[in-house]
Amino acid sequence: MSRSILVINPNSSTSVTASVDAALAPLRFSDGPKIECHTLTNAPSGIQSEADIMHVMPLLSTFIHTHEAQAAGFIIACFSDPGLAMAREATKLPVFGIGESAMLIALTRGQRVGVVAIQPTSISRHMRAWGAMGILSRLAGERALGLNVGELTDERKTWIRLLETGQKLRDEDGANVVVLGCAGLAHHRLQLEQTLGLPVVDPCTAAGGMALAAAHLAASGK
């Protein structure tokens, strides 16, 4: 039985899962491993606090143990990378967090990284992660849209906030690459990149590319 890359949306929003699934479509190949997206049931509607992260960690652990036999690897599709260290302890398979993956890719696309967060309260949590990664010296800044996960379905409002935030990261903070700090924004990536004139990194495809490479190498025995 061929193994699949299993993508876990650690909130209960099926619309976010659908957005992640669509973002990963260009990485699906007829001869490559399947990429399957799953919604974590009984989870909060959005991961917006440390309490939400604590809530989903045992659910993530259960999912990984239940699906490990059919997996080539796992992706945690939330920009805060909830439970990433725990997940890596729970399995010998590769586990990718979309936040960490996006920042690593961004470092190859520019010298000064600007991050678009969803809520202001997310920024301190992200800053702790960037500090742990040792990349704060490459961070131009992080600014929030001021929208919750549910409000992202308002396409016009989201685009206006995205453009305003991206422009401030570019013009005021000096960013020369921008990271989308949410799993549900991928469909805005190309338009934002073209409008800003800067590389824009979607975290889902960043993690998906890394997971795909790891799966191909494992399958080839190299």
C-alpha cells in the first residue's frame, strides 16, 4: 500500500481545510505520493491562543498514532505550528509545521522577512518561535490583519487588509519577502505578490514541498 502525506488542519473549520487542499493542488502528481487533507474534529474553530494549542495537542497525538501506518509524513496546517515538537516525538516519520517551513523558504527568497499575522495576539507567539529558530535578525516585522478565522471568508475585506498590511511591511518595515501567516490565505498569494512586487510565501505549499521531497527520497531509499 502506498503511503500518503497527511495534512492535518488542527482546527474544526472545514473551509480552512478546503483552502489548504486547494493550495496543495499544484503539488499533486500522478506518480507522486497522495496528499490528503484532514480536519481535526473536536478542535476549536481557530487556533488563536495558547489554550487552543493545549486543547489540540492530544488530538494531534491521537491522529498521528492512528494514521501512522498509512502515512509518508505529516503536515500540521496551522501557522502557529501547534504541537510540532510533540508530534516529532510521537513518530519517526517527518513532521512539518507550516509556520516553520514558510519562514525557512522565505529566508531563501529575501534578506528581510515580513509576516502577515491574523490577530495581534498571535504575534508574540510567533516571535517566540522565530527566536527559537534563531532568525529574529532576518525579521523585518510582523503585522496583523485584525481579522479572526471566520472573517477570512469575506474576500473583499481580507484582500484590502492584506494589501494594506503587505504595503506597510514593504514600505515601513523594509521587508523584501512576505509570508502569509495563516493556512487559509493561499488563494491571495499570487495577486499579492504581483501587486507588491515582492515574493510572497504561502505556508501550506512551503511545507507541502518539503514533505513531498522527503517522501520521494524515502521511497527511493536514498
